[in-house]
Amino acid sequence: MAYVNPTVSMRDPLYGLVKVTEEEAKIIRSNIFERLMEIKQLGLARKHYLGASHTRFEHSIGTLHICQLMLDTLWDRLNELREHVNERLMDTRWREKTTRVIRLAALLHDLGHGPFSHTIEEMLFRFKGWQPSYEGSKLKFHEDFTRHLLSENRELSNLLNSDDRKQIKEILGGNFKPRFISDLIVGDIGSDRVDYLLRDTYYTGLGHRPEIHELIDHLRLIPNKGDVLLGMDEEGIKSVELLLTNRYYHYTIIVHHPVNRSAELGFLINLQEIVRKNRKPDRLLLKIFTNFDDCNVMQMLKKGKLGQKNFQLVYRLALYDVRYVCGRYYLYRISEDWQAIKNYEDHVKTNLSDRDVPKKVGFNIDDLVLDLSRLRSRVPTLPIDREKYTRDRVENNIRHISRYSCLLVEYSPLLIELAKSQVLSNTLSFFLNNATSKAKEMLKKQLFEHMEAYVGENILKNEVAKSLGADHKLDRLILFFGALSTCPEGNYLNKITGFYDLVHKYAPFFGYDHDDFYMYQVKQTEGFIFNPVLFNDLIALSALGMINLEYLSDRSRTRIEENGTIRTAFFSHYSISPTAFISDVLELYKKSYPNCNNIFPEFQKKLNANISNLKISDKKYYYQMKK
């Protein structure tokens, strides 16, 4: 059944005829939305990928189109769950209203992107003091600027009422109920991701594209403690793997391409000089993100008369090329902190100057730029819907145990390894401005011959030591491992569920925001604890050689109760075991992390006081089999 009647047609090179409603057409014709026509989807990637001239404008409309295709399937899926979900979700009028708001959220999801998309967003990471403030919080990402525009832009206020704008912000912020509606746009397999992967590969001429119709066919809705989650059926695992593998190639091949990155560095260096000269850089950046397009910023750069930067890649080193395991961790940790990156760059430049390398090679040391890419591990928190069968021990018959849900990553070793590859694919790159071919070759030789002076373990350790004490969750996780190692008898690290329990219980003690950790229950009555933020950090530490993270084989136990009901419990768990290398890292933290000597004894005292109340166990799946 159609819950919306779009009448205005547009033609898209990917999908053919795309239809929008009259209301959506008015928004598309507004000045604030048409601004997206002049904001390149891939920033400066056109320097290498000549066809990459597509914009956020067509991507936003494409996201709406994909969202509607998914929604058509999911409303039918929801009808199949009539007995398991709130009656409100079956109401036709509610679906009509919700479909309208979902489509508007999909259309407006990228409204807060600044000129050249993610390129300019990096400036907010580099200079946190320049981040604009709104309603008591910092605007750090384009999603924050989208929420700001939904609240403050007059055009949108005239086109949408306050309730509409509130619901759109809830959907884009992941706070709308049922939860699957938010995931439909901004989730791991949401319409935003599907469209930009299809669109970016199309316009760059690359061939790694996801198969959207196969993906949509396998979408499922999964009831979860009064909520409804977006998931997949078991046959859809390969479709998700294809989508997320495409995402990995998207970042490694397109976003971090050296020609694209060299253009971004020149752009950012010039722009930050202009912003720095402004008396109120935060207000200027707010104006740039909410009013400017690519052309406006290019005019600003021309007026600044800073000269064209022409950076060229001299040498690139991936994390997996670093020979020392601890060195890999230290380099990864440096990349998480912009001030640490700048300190590290100063160290490298000082070392080169002390050896007169700029004079021998023939370049100005200020023309050398170090760049650490930021490609983070990410596993999908997507559940899959499965069926389970077992053999009746009494009658020796195969019986159906109904449906159950679990995390997709547990049945896809590829996605775990992909997340590890993302970590190890981070690179340290040396770029030189206006370099001759001879200078590039000579500098590359110097860097290669003296690499120990730049990525040696002791050098990197010293740079990390300078940045410890900053607000960084990876530091606190390392300290958490260290604190556990000081505790008495107790195999706290053997079961990941127990580890989640510990982190959830003692997170405030280590300075975490407790709200960042939440319980993900598979079933309404019984399930398991899962935390995606923590799990991704554990995968990163595993890829960097700090811990071993192993998924053990399932075990099962069947019990026949007196009433004839067969109760089956399935056990599986990740085992965490710290490696010897994490001890070396902990030694650094004990010496350099502020107040570290007091943290460990206090934590040990708190843990011992509650040792009998801790739940240290496998995660359990329970299924009920009918007679």
C-alpha cells in the first residue's frame, strides 16, 4: 500500500525517474537546499577522478529515493509482525504521517554540509577552539549543523512546522521510535550510505558497487523490548558484506587517494590562515557551514592572495609496514589527536633540519607536511533474523525452534577482518609543496634511510607521552586493562560479556560518559550485552597487537522439562587476552598519565568490594521450542 503520492518527476542518472511530492519540491527549490547544488560530494577528488563533479544536491534526492524503496518493503515486513509490535504501527494514518516525515528527513539529512563536504569538516577536528557553539554544545560535525539549520533557518521554519522539524532531528539523531526508522537513513545499511556508495563509484568510474535490490529484498524488522530494529535475514549477509566492502574501498581508493589528499591539504592550509586572522573564527565557520558553497569559499581564498599550494606525495607508510607492534599503536594513538600530530610533525621537521636535509635536498622545511589518515575500525551493529532446528532426543525427530536474532558480525568473519584492515590501512604520508622530481627522490631516499628516526618505537613513545591526559577514550581503555591486571584472582578478560559488564559498571570511574554505553538486547525477555563503541575499540587494539580477540565455537545444551517443553541454550563468546605488548604500553601510561598511580589502587579497591555481584558469563541465547 502506498502511503505517499509523489507527483513531481526528476531524472537521475542512477535510478531513472525519481518522484517527489509538492511539499518536497518546494523544499528542493528553497535557497538553503539549492545551496547543495554547489557543494561537491567528494570535495576536491575531481583533481584525480575527473568525473567526480556530483553534488550533495543529487545525493540528497537519491537518498530519499532509496529510502522509499526500503520503506515500501519494510511496511510489508511490519505487517508480518502484527502480533509482536505496538498496534499504533499498524495504523494507516500513523504510517502516512510517518512516511512523510521519513522522506523529509532523508531529503534534509545532509543540509549541514559545508563547502567541499568532509574536506572542510576536518578543520573542526584540527582546531577545537574554533568549533561554533549552539544551545550549550559544540558543533563538531555536519550533522550538528543540520540540526542547527532545522532549528534556526527561516526558510525551513516557513516550510515545516516545529513538530516536523523536531521529528526530523529525532530521526537523524537516532532517537526516533521505532528505531528502524532512523536506521533506515543513517544506519549501517541506511539509504544515505547506499546512495553515496553507488553515486561516488558511478562518477569516479570505479566498478565496486553494491547491489541495492538484493540488499532490500533481505531486509527484516526485528522486535526488541518494545522497539523494532532494522535487520537482515540470514541470506542477506553477503549483501551486507558487499556493501561494507565497498565502503572500505571507497575510503582507501577515493577519499585517501594521494592526489585528492594533496589537494585537500593545500586547501585546508590556506583556509585556516584566513580563518585564523578573523577575530571570531567560530562565527566565521558557522557562517561558512550554513551559508557558503564551494564558489564562495574559492572566492574567499582568491581574495586572501595566499598563493596556490601544490603538494605532492613524497613517501607513504601504512601502519602494517611499521615493524614494531607498540610503534603501530603509538602511531595510531597520535593520529587520534590533532595536537599530537602537530607535535610529531615538529619533531620530524626538527630532525630533518638538524641533519641539514632541507639544504642538501633543496626545499624549505615549512613546505613539508605530515599527514596521518583517520580510517577507523567499524563493525555493523546490525542484527540478523535466523531460524534454528534441533533433534528431539526422545523421538529423534527434527524440530523447529522458531526464529531468533543475533548480531550479523558473529556470522561474518569477513566483517571483523575488514574492520581490522581499516585500522592497519591508516597511513603516515609526507607531502612537499612545489617539489621538483629531483627533490622528491632525494627526500624520499633520506626518509627511507633514516626511518628509525621518524617511526622508531622510542620516538613514537615520546610523542604519545606528551599527549597523555587529554580527553581520549582509547587511553582510558588501556588504563582499564592495566587496572584489571592488578586485581586478584578472577578471569575477568575471558568472557567479553563480563568485560562489558565491568566497563559499564566502572565507566564513570574512568571518566567515560556513562550514556555512551548501552545494553543491546536480542530478545525482549533474555539476551546479551553488547556495546558497539567498545567492541570497535577492542577490534582496533586487536589489529594493533595489543590484545587477542578470539570468537570461540558455539556449544549447546538441550533440556527436556516436565511439561514436555524442550529448552535449549546456545553458548558462544569472544575471549579477550592481553598480549605482552600491552604491558610495554602500560609502563608508558604509568609514568606519563596524570594521576595514574592513584587510579589503579582505587579501582582495585572498588572492584574487590563488588566482586560477588559481578556477572562474568558467556552471552546466552535462549529459544523456546513448542511441544
